Amino acid sequence: MIWLIGIPVLLVLLVVVGRVFVARSSTMPSYLGVTDGKLAECRGPQACHSTQTDREERRLETIPYQGDAEAAQKRLVSVLAGIPRVKFVAQESHYVHVEFRSFTFGFVDDAEFYFDDEAKEIHSRVALRIGLDDMGVNARRYNQIRTEFLAAG
């Protein structure tokens, strides 16, 4: 009788271990970065949002700033550094790329920020690395980052 309880527990454990393995083995997409002042377009059906997309349902508001891009970038990096499970992947002139790792299974989300010093706004792209639906996590996180950045100015 005890084995009847053990089999479902074992199956759940295998699913959890499998998800963690897949999440931890995901690789960074090669198309990330800025090309001609644009971040990569949101591809496919995955949860992805951007300030530069033509797809209304995936559009984010830009983050306006005053002063120069270097000061705005320092302020944004400070805001990002306060978010749990963030990893800075790239910090270049006018560009920041970070990864956010989920607490439960360790899934990785990419967030990119491009500083358009001419328009005085930060363009952004946030996306799941694996999967189709993030239950709105990336858009909510981005809106929190935007709110904190604006409040810090």
C-alpha cells in the first residue's frame, strides 16, 4: 500500500527535477543586443514585451530621463541591483543586459535596456528564455523597475 503513495511522489519529484534541469541549462539567445538603435523584436509566441515592438499587446512604455545617458544608466543599475536574483550580463555604454532567475525552478528571464540619449528615453525588452507564459511576471517587474527609476530621479 505504501508504494501507491510513493509512485505519485516520485513522479512529482521527477517533474520538478526535470524542470530545474531545463531551466538551469537554458542558453542566452544570440540575437540579444542593440542593432541600429533597436533591440531585438519579440519572436514567436513566448512572453516577451518591448518598448520598440509594433505589436500593441506586447508594448511597454519607455522610461524617460533627464541629463545624460551615463547618469541615467548608473541610476538604472542601482535600481536593478536591488532586485533579488538578478545577474548583470553586460554593462556597456548606453546598454544594460540582466538576467532574472525565478525562485522556485530557476527559470531565466532576459531584460535589456538601451539608452537613447537623443530622445532621452530608455528602450527595454523583457522576455522568457524558455516557455510561453510567465503569468505577467516580466511586465510587472518591468513596470516596478520603471516606477522605481522615475521615483529615484
